[in-house]
Amino acid sequence: MPTPKTEDLRPKNHDLKTRDRRPSVHDTPNDSFLPAMSAIAREAGALLLEYFRQKLKIEYKGDADLVTAADRASEALIRERIAKQFPSHDVLGEEQGLNDRGGEYRWYVDPLDGTTNFAHGYPVFCVSLALERRSGADAKRISAVVYDPSRDELFSAEQGKGAHLNGGPIHVSKITQLKECLVATGFPSHKRHKNPNIHFYHQITLRTHGVRRAGSAALDLCNVACGRFDGFWEFNLNPWDTAAGVLIVEEAGGKASRFDGSPFQLDSRETLASNGLVHDALLHEFQEIFAGRGLDPLPDPRVYHSER
């Protein structure tokens, strides 16, 4: 089936002439890509907000894996902008997969992270963009942008240059005790019965100040980066879910790894991010949970019901 043009998916009141704020950017390694990335993310975010204010038709691509017209329109817009400004760049996106030209640069695009929230009118969602530069077998993410249009918050980072929120520098928290931490996690939208995260949620809840589940991994990672959360973990995320957020965490002074402490990889399917100061404590808890040691039993609802 042919890919629909951006104009075919966009709400009728979306005016490119008034919304297109792209700077003039040359496709060379010496330029910062952040101005172009930021402009693209903001334009895609504005498009999402227009859809958000309308009643959307919800579609399903899995048992409970939501897709909306906004997903497709946002990704089509992003790919259109990248193709025009950076025609030699590859793009890996959630909806349309990989467009591989074998180039030096690859974009990781999540056009709408938090689809379920979006579809139900819950305003926690974002656009996530990351750019990777490859040299032989070596590949490094060099730039990242996550834009939350409902709050007009633009998180950004460049390799070696720190992380920012709406232009101001951000840093991870300085909390050192796990019991004082507020952390976040996420659950899969389908096959939940095959995911062990409920056990991790229960144990980590008992050992921290609390666990939040907001429904957007990219925003959870950004909230670690700016100190709102002290840690985040999730199973089986995709590269477009984590590529931008992890770089932003690292540039804000935080740390990311797999659940066993080994280096984080985009294809690892395990994501643990923290302020760095409580990382070892979280790794210890994960080790104990995987080994089945010291697990607090879940309360029996039948006992609660009989005693109330």
C-alpha cells in the first residue's frame, strides 16, 4: 500500500506556510543538527495537538496496540522534512520501518510516544527524534530531541555538550538513597501476561518513595534527566523509544545500562536509567528479584475483603 502524503493525513486547518519554522541547515558534519531537529519536532508536535483536540478514530495493529491517524501523519511529516533537508540520511521510524540508503547518518523517529494516552485524551505524549552517526562498525548517537507539545517542553542534547530543557541546562538529581527516590517504569501494551514487570514494580515500590507509570518511555527518560525522577526501567523497548531519551539522560549526568549493569545498547531490550548515584542500588534489587530472593509476598485480596 503506498505511503500517504503528509497533506492527505493532516487536519485541514494545518497551514504549513505559517507553521514551517525550519532554519537553513547544511548537510555537513560540522553543523549542529539540533536547530533542524527541534524545528521538526515542534512542527510534528503542533500537528499532534491539532489531532488531540479532535475525536480520533482508533485503530489496532495488535491485541491492544493502538494506532491513530496522528501517528501516521506525524511520521510522514517528519520523514518529509528529513528527506528535504538531509536527503542522504537513513530513517528508522515506528510506523514505516527502516529507509536504509547506507548513509553515514541514521534518524530514530518515534512520531507519537504515548499513543494509548493520546487516544484516550490523556495529555502525556511526545515526539522523539535521535540522530546517529556511523563510521565503519562504530555508531554513536550525536543529537537528540524530545518534544512534549501539551506542556511546550523541548528536551535536547548533543554528544559532549550537555542536556537542555527549553534552552536551559538540566542535570539529574543528587539523591543517593534508594528509599528517597521517585522512579518510573512502563508496561507493554500487549502480552502483559508474559512480562515479569509486575514483580519488579511491587518490589521497587516497597524500596523507594514511589513508582510512577505515565505511559511514555521517552518522557520518563527526560524526567530522569531533569531530576523529576531518580530512575526508570522498562522491558522490551524499541530503539525509537530510547534512542533520544537515553542520550539526554547521559548528557545530563546520568547513567543507562542493561539490567545486569552491562552497557546499554539500542537493541538490548532492557533499559535502566538513573541519576547514577542510585544505579548500583537498583542493579542490586534487580539481581535479587531475578534470583527470587527476599521477595515480599503480594497481599491476598481475599484476606483484605474478609477483614474490612
